Amino acid sequence: MFAQRTNLTRSLALFAAASFALVACGSEDSSESAPASSSAKAVEQQSATPRLALSYDGGILVLDAESLEQVADLPVDGFIRLNSADNGRNVFVSESDGFRVLDMGTWTRQHGDHGHHYTTTPTLTDMTFGGEEPGHVVPHDSRITLFTDGTGEVDIVEPAELLRGNPASTTFTVPEPHHGVAVFREDGTVVTTVGNEDSRSGIAILDGERKEIVRNDQCPGVHGEAAGADGVLAFGCEDGILIVNGNEIRKVDSPDPYGRIGNQAGSEESPIILGDYKSDPDAELERPTRFSLTDTRTGQLRLVDLGTSYSFRSIERGPGGSAVILGTDGALHVFDVNTAQEIAEIPAVGAWTEPDEWQSPMPNVVVQENIAYVSDPAAKKIVAIDLTKNEKVGEADLPHQTIELAAVTG
């Protein structure tokens, strides 16, 4: 049974003391204003100001995504992970004891047929969710679903509420804690992984009361998720992938007895899921050279030879739903997912090797507004590549070797 509760009383102390000096336009609805997480004055801008967050051992760098200039350097203790809230402004920082909300200090407030754009100083807020061993963050269908591995707690958050500084969430707990993931859907159902601290076997679909509708236990080592066109979801297995369409769950087998798809990337523009692919069950660290393309309509799983290795931080989606993979040869490889043909190879960073420890610094790629941002820890650099022109359009030095990368649109 899935234990459910609603938590509307998390601390608002930091936000109660803060306010924005916003420029009014006509009759303003104050509920649409985005409260600041610091006392710094908000400055109105001519257009949206996208920003980047990069973690390093000791903190988080915040950059202007267009100029690549540093906006802030925020100290944080311990190893952390970064995930965009997909609301234009916030990033979730996975600390040892929960998810903490980072205010990137950039947002747009809609007013009728136009918007007003603002920036302020980025700040780590007091808004937190979950608990020990925070895991996956999934923005999907106007909600953000946070899965806490150590407790099995699942928090469902409205992105707009984060903008208002309201850390309320609807929460339930899965039967046994595990390294899992959950996804809220617009009909109120939730798809969540099934497992315990020793193993994971598949997924279950829960109704609005968090009672199980259906499950599939034919997905050993289930890991990761992605959303494709028409709201179809995919979850990776050690021997294939699960496709979820409505309340139907379909298993697509790998061509190898052990064919692990542990990390996936989806696109609303494509019914095809991009995934990694590992086929050596005995490898301590397999550095794959093939990736997978799974058609969620037909169940066809196609393996494609990249010609170089890559890491779990290397796969992204680009314009038109294209597949974007950062190879250890230092190039961005762009593929048409319908034909599985490479359509561009763009030099990005120096050649690199995936480290033995996944927490170590390694190149990352994030795509936002047709621009691919690639971090290069060895060179302490970040580069910006226009995927419509297939060329580098920006580069900047960084003060630290960075580990993870997230972006917001502003």
C-alpha cells in the first residue's frame, strides 16, 4: 500500500521576509509575482535572461547563458546534484538530506499578451523537500515529481508555486525505499518504480488515491525515465525498456540477453526515445559505444554505433527531436532519430575519458533553446554551440572543475 499525506506547512520564513520591487503594469495580480529569495532588488530587463548552474566540489557557479559571464558563486558543502525545475527560474539541488531549491534570480512575469522580464541575485533558498538520499527529479505534465531514495518519499510540486515561494507539496511513500523514480501525469495518476534496497523489478501505475492500477515486474534493474510525444513514458531495464501509454505497459526487449538502457532522453517533438546501451554484465565500468533508439509507437528498438564512447551525462535532445550525444572524442554527434543517420559532428571540447567514479568531474551537455552548453572540467571551460548552425558561438573560462550542469530559461 502507498501511504499518502499532504504537506502544506513547510517553512516560508525566508520568503516571508523578502519581496520584489516590481514595475507595475496596469492592474497587477500580486499572486502572479515571483517573490525573491533575497533582499536584492529586482531589475527589469528587455528580454528573458537564461542562466546556467554548474556544480563543483564546494559550491555552485551561476552563469549568464548568453554571455557566459559569472553571475554568482554559491558555497555548498558536500557532493550535490542539479536538476532544473523546468519553470524558468528554479533548480533543485540534491544535498545529502533532501532537495533544496536554488533561485537562479531570473524570471518572466506574464501580463496579458506580454511579459515582463526580471533578474536579481541568485540565492540558495530555505525551501526543501524530501529527505535522506534524494534521487530523481522529473518535471512532467505541469508538475515536478521528486523521489527520495532513502525514505521512499515522493513529493509532487507545482512549478508555479515555487515561483510564488510556496514550498507546499503533495506527498506519498512507496512501500519500500529504493533507488527509484516517479512521474506525475495530468490525469492525476503517478507512475513509480517498484523495488527495495537490494533490487528493482519494474513499475506500477497508481490512481489519484495512490492505489495500484497495474504493474509490470518484467524490468530488472529499472532505472531512469523519459517522456516522448503524446505523453508516452519510457523506463529503462537491464534487458530492454518499458513503454507506458495511458495505463498500458509494454516491454520492449533488448537484442542482447543483457542489454541495459539505464539513462534516457525524450522529446515532445518525437515518439522515439534516446537511450544509452550497455551489454557487458561483468564490467565494473562499461564505456559504451552504441546507443539505443526506441520507437514508442511500434516497439522497434534500434542500436546505433556512435564510433566513440560516451557517458550517462552525454545524451540530450536537440532541435526537431534530434539526438545529441557528447562523445569522448570531444565532439557533439547529432543524429536524425527517424533514420538513425548522423547529420552533424561538431567539435566541442578536448578528448576525455569517463572517470571510474561517476561523481568525479566529467563533461556535461545541456540543450536549451537550440544551444548546446558543454562543460569541459579538464580545461575549466564551458562552450556554447548553436545546433542550428552547427558551430561554436561562445566560450568562457571557469574558476573550478565542474561536475553537473543545469539550465533555466528565465
